[in-house]
Amino acid sequence: MRRSDVIVVGAGPTGLFLAGELALQGVRVLVLERLPEPDPTIKAGSINVASAEILDRRGLLPAAEDVQRRLLASVGAFAGHGRKNALVNQLDRGARGTRRFPVAGHFAGMLFRDELVDQGDPVLAAHTAASGGVLVPQYDLELLLGEHCARLGVEVRRGVEVRGVRGVGVRGVGGTRPADADLSDDADVVVETSAGELTAGWVVAADGGRSAIRRQLGIGFTGTDPQLVGYQAVADFDDPGELSRGWTWTPRGIYAYGPIPGRVLVARFGPRPQDRDAPVTLDELQAVIRDVSGVDVTLKGLRGRATRWSDNARQAQSYRRGRVLLAGDAAHVHAPFSGQGLNLGLGDAANLGWKLAATVRGRAPAGLLDTYESERHPIAAWVLDWTRAQVALMRGDEHTARLRDVVGGELFAAPGVMNRVVALTSGITQRYDVADVVGVAGVAGVADRAAGPVGSIAGDVALSSGDRLADHAHDGRFVLVDRSPDGRFAGAVRPRGHRIAYVADPASAASPPSLLVRPDGVIVWAAAHDTAASDTATPVTAASDDGVLKELDAAIQRWVDSR
């Protein structure tokens, strides 16, 4: 059996981006996908800012911007008036180079309002460079990432169904087996497929919400049962009649018409189909649209396949069993409002890729791979609650109607609230507890002093040379931006140049802090260069210089390597 370092099961955005991250680090990776071709079925219509920044860090932002430019033309031709027109206008300004945060999206069908957002907010202003690459539908993203993988030499084998995994030396008997008896932390994994058996050092299951691998391993998938049934399609209407453009709430559910021609999304509370796997018929979709919207529309046909989904919200109790890990929908499912599942999966892949690669190549610091679950599990739990809250605000009773009036009409209009909601939805506020390196290098109090940016996503880090931090992250290395006037941090990274890209960016005494940024964009060390900035990073003074260097070395040993 041919052996791969890692087999990734699933060629959706999560699996493809993860495969690319592994290949960047020299890992032999094979992607297995059940479908013979990328699925053109309409799914998520865009990505959030945090996901666009993930693409930016790998040099893929220009390709995403090309997709947005193409879609803006069709969206602009379809958009009617009011807020949808405002959305097109503000995205178009971003495409022309205007640096502003994209205010695109909704909460429970209540559209974000651009006029209520303060673009001067430093939280938003620090994340505008990727704003021209957010209008990227899932199908286009999969094509983009597929090309990225091809350039990196990743083999994507399609039309192969994965039936299970087992440890080397354990005879395959089919069905379900006790996972603990099959898999261990120090043995290869056999992947049983429709094309025969394959062997890998590690396996990542990115095979969707109904993951066969997760089920076989017996990993608990706990959460809440669905309350609604949703449909999404691109349809040809005889006459859309009085269908409202954008999101519309009704006592029967919620629907969205647009922003691309013929796209319709509709969700209805009530009984679910007996056979949820049965293809969605034209009559079924038409009946639901009529029921929820109250408009007597007639559908002439479907462009591609319509999908049926629910707000089933569940999360894997563990993201790892032996040398098998879960990522994307295999680890968590929820209502798809705002495309949170796509973005959550990309975040999983960005977090896991470099950690797994370091583990495969035998250079990972102790416990590094364990931080994948400890960091990403809480993020997914938060997203599940974020989507549950939206479903609660979509119910059709009179009490919920009044609550929507309060939230959408009063709270969203309060100063700062729209900024906060937009920032949360965009993913830029995600933060990890990465500062605690006490005991790694014997540096006491690091967690207390390294406050502020440590643990947050780097965003737009402009450099005096005119380029940005993201421009130095394309090869998947850590990036150290040294803003000290004398380049005092260069020595700390010199022995690890193959793992850390060093960028000297000396500036004035009031310059932003020096930063050490992980491959997934998370800041793990910061040092300010004037006392005024000491509330956001460890200040560098003559007396503290040795301590700051020790803190940097401790961060490097914790995240990069311990040698």
C-alpha cells in the first residue's frame, strides 16, 4: 500500500485549504473526495473578512478579488433599490481600492446597515486590506483552492468513497469497530476506500456533517435538534411578483431573494420532510416559497440542484482519536446563516495545517497539536450559539415580532452596537489564549505582561517599505516584524530562518509594536517600543531588554520549536 504522510478526506474548502497548508511545509498529502467533480450546487454565497485574510496570507487575495469583481456586475444588475443597492455600492468602492470595512450580512435576517457603522473604529480599520475579496461563493472558492493545491503538487483523487479507518495490523472486518482498539497515537492509519486500502501517518476527516469517519470512531456529536427546514436554489421564475429583494421575515419563516439573479433562500418552521435525503422537487420548493412569502410565485425550472438543510446544531465532543482528526463540518454543524460554517471550516484548516505539518516532520514543540482542539473547540461552540440566537429571533409568534423590532430598530441603532455585531460576524474578533508560556523557558509573568494584541488576529499590518505583513506570509512560515531601532530581535530567529520570516521595519519611537505572528495569522508575542504603548504589549526599555528577549525566545520555543 502506498503511504502518504497525511490523507485528507473531503475536497471542500476545509479539506483543500488544509491540504495546501500541509504541502507548503513539505508534507506528502493526498486528498480523497467522493464526488467526481466540484459540486456547483449553490451553498455559501460569500466568505467573511477573517477568511479573506486567510487567503491574503497565502497570496490568494488577487484571485478572490477577481471573483468578487465578476460577481459585482451580476449583483449590480439585479439589485433593486435601498439597502441592496447600498451593499453593491460599498463593495464596488472596495473593488476600486477604497479602504473600508465591508458591511455585508445580516443577523436573523435583519440586514446590517452601513450608515450605522463607524468606519473609523480601530477594530474595523485594522481589517480592511482584504475587503475586496469577500464576495466569493463556495463553488468559486473550491475552484480557487483546487488550483492552489495543483500548483503545490497536491494530488486530489476524486470519485473515491472512504468507508472507514483502522490501525495498521488490525484486520478490516467492516461495519463499526471500537476505535480505541484500532487506533493509537504512534501507529499509521489504514483508510478503507472504494478504490482499495491506503495508508497514511495521519488522517483528517473533513467529510462533512454526516462524517462516516466520525461515526465509525464513535465520537459523540451532541447539541440541539432542528426547528426549521431551509432550502436554497437558483431558480427561474415565471414572475417573481412581489418577492422582496434581500432578507424578509414573515410569521411563517424567512426568505431571501437575490443578490444574484434567481437565487432564493427560504426557511420555514414546522414539520420536516420524512425523507430528508430525497431530491428537492420544483413543486416542493415552490410550495415553501409561497407559504413563507405569501406571494403566489410560479417556478419554471431550477438551475442546478436545490438543497435542503436545517438548523441542526451539534459539535464533536473530541476533535481527535489517535492519529485521526476532525475538521470543518465533520467537527461541527449549525444553521448556515451568514456562511458561518464555511468560514469556521477555513479557520480550522488554517489553525491545524501548520501544527500537523510540524508534528509530521518531527519538529513540533510538546503539546502543539493538542492546541488545535483547545483553541478551535470554543470558537465553534460560540458560532453554534450565535446561529441558535438567530433562529430564536426568526420564530413567527407575536412576541418574537416585537423582539425583532427592539433588536433591529432600537439596539442595532445604538452607538457602537452595529460595529460590534459586524465585527463578531466577520470573525476578526476571534482570540486565543496563547500568552501563557510560563514554564517553557522559565520566564515568570509573561502572560500578565503580554496583554493587548497577543492572541488576536494580525489583520492589516502595514510596513514602512510599503508592503504588508501578509506579503511575507505566503510560504506559510511564522513572521517576525522587528520594529526595534537596532534590529535587536534578529538574533532570536537567525537559527530558525527556515521556520520564521524576519522582517526589519524600524520606525520612530512611537512605532507600533514588534510582532511574532503564527502561520494562521495569530499574534503570539508583541513588544512595544515606547512606554505609551505598554498597555498593548510588553514595553522595551534598557532595563527590560533582556527580559523581552527571553519572552520572545519562550514564545518561539512554545510555538515554533523547542530546540
